[in-house]
Amino acid sequence: MHIKDHPVLGPQLQDPVTIYFNDQPYMAYKQQTVAAALIANGVKKFGLSRKLVQSRGLFCSRGRCCSCYMTVNGEDHVRTCMIRVEEGMEIYPNLEDPEVRGDGHGD
Ligand code: FES
């Protein structure tokens, strides 16, 4: 679900690109953030919390939390709500980390 023609702001989405999430192609537009493009394509689960292994997704949408962290073009822990898509971008979910599940790492 892409909003291509906003009632107040006018036409918003031009320049289609192809991005890859878990090696699957998705259509996006250069004006979108990675998180917005994934949501528009029906992807709501961006990864798992490192310790409790619970689903994570879009939360603040403004770069203030870490809920949308994903691996983008090989770089870990990218705030996907803050970067725009690029042609051929490779995106993978942020996965659990067994190393932080020990008692020495808080709750
Ligand atoms: S959703 Fe909070 S930083 Fe992206």
C-alpha cells in the first residue's frame, strides 16, 4: 500500500526501485525510507529482540528508539526509519543474539 498522491502534499512517489528483503525483491520508491517501503509491502516484522527474542517492528518512526534496526547492505543496526531506499539495497532482519541472554546482561 503506497500513498502515491497525497491529498495535501500532492504526488509523492516517483522513481521506482527494487529492494531486496531476505533476498526477495520488493518494489519501493526513492522517496521512501526503508521502513516505510517494507511496511507498504506488507512487511511488519523487522527482527527479534536480542535477549527476549520477541518480534520488533516500527515504533517511533523518527530515529529515537532501536525498534527498526536491521542489516542494510551488510551494515548491522541501521535505523531503517531514517534512511531512504536505493536501487538494489539488500535488507535483512535484525536477529536474536544468544550472547546477551546470560544473567550478566540485565533483564
Ligand atoms: S522506529 Fe524508532 S528508531 Fe526507527
